[in-house]
Amino acid sequence: MYVLIAGGGKVGANVARTLIRAGHEVTLIEQNAARFARLEEEFEHQVQHGDATELHILERAGIARPPDIVLALTGDDEDNVVISQIAQERYGVPKVIARVNDPRNQAHFDLMGISPTICAVSSVMALVEHEVPEHELIHLLELRKENLEIVEVQIDKNSPSAGKRVESLTMPEGARLISVMRNGRAEIAVGSTELQPGDQVLAILEPGKEDELKRVLLKA
């Protein structure tokens, strides 16, 4: 597999190392001269110096082949959008993955149809929410192309859904329960599944249905 990586910071360099160790062909592009010099000592001909938003730099790196995957991992969200668009629209790269540095910019990536994206801040916040009891509903995964998301809800003894079967719940339109984690074991949520205090329930739903779901599962 041939992978083109734009951005030779810690993330890009570590991804490159991992891919090379796994036997894949990698080209890394880095704009900063000092960082490029350090990377060149390690990666030799596998690193290119230049701005990955410029066509001649991308072509020198081999984007016209095209690569199997382009990773836009620079520290600049605007650059990552541009690189992703060029790879997809001009060169027909089959798979593009982009880094989102500021979660507030996620909408720009979505608007441009760039998916999947990775955002360290959002990932960390999801883990934090998972450990903070007052977060009744935790966002685990966004399926942007499908316009769906997966959330986790914990049932407690005061939840109106405790002791009820899934089939008896009046679920909001566009929401479904998919699994129940109980005592460390997961099971598919079917109509006869009875929810109990302590259950961690996964649901798939359309964005904006969270409050309706909480009313059914958590609040009378």
C-alpha cells in the first residue's frame, strides 16, 4: 500500500514510522525546513520538503500515481481541507483521512465532504465525559456520511426505563437501541431485553434526537 502523508510533525512522523515498519510504501511531506532536515536524516528519500497545498509539491511526492491513502495531518485545518480536496477531486485518491486540530472547524470538513476525520481534542473529551458521572448521555461515534451517531446512556434505579422491556419503550423516530452492557458483558438489544439499573445502553440515532432519547430512557 502506498500512503502519502502531509505534515511531518509528531503525529505524521509517528504514523509514517508505523506504516514503514508494517512494510508499506510511504512519502512524507514537511514544509518547515528545520523539521524537514531532522526527518530527512531518518526517512531519507521518503520525505519531501515543501508546502503540501501546492500541486507541484504533491506531484513530486507521487500523488498522481495515485496513493492508496492520503493523510492530511498538518497542524493547520485550512491546509488539511485544501490537501484533502485536491487529493479527492483532482487526483481521485480513493481514501483521504484528515486531521481536525480545532473541533470548531469540524463543520468545514463536513461541508466539503471530507470524511473520515480525526480530532484528538474530541476524542479526549469523549473519554472525559465517559468518566464524569453527570454526563447522562455520552457521544461515542459520529457517522457523518450516514447522518447518524452512536451514544451511550447509563440506566439508574430512578430511570423510567428501568425494569421495562425494549419493546415497551416509545422510542423517538430515528433512534434505536443497539446493545446493552451488563456486568461486563454485552448483548444485542432486542424487544424482549429488559433494562436494569446499571445497564450501559448503546443507541444509534439521528443528530438532534438526544433530548427525546433521554426523556424515554432517563427522565420521567
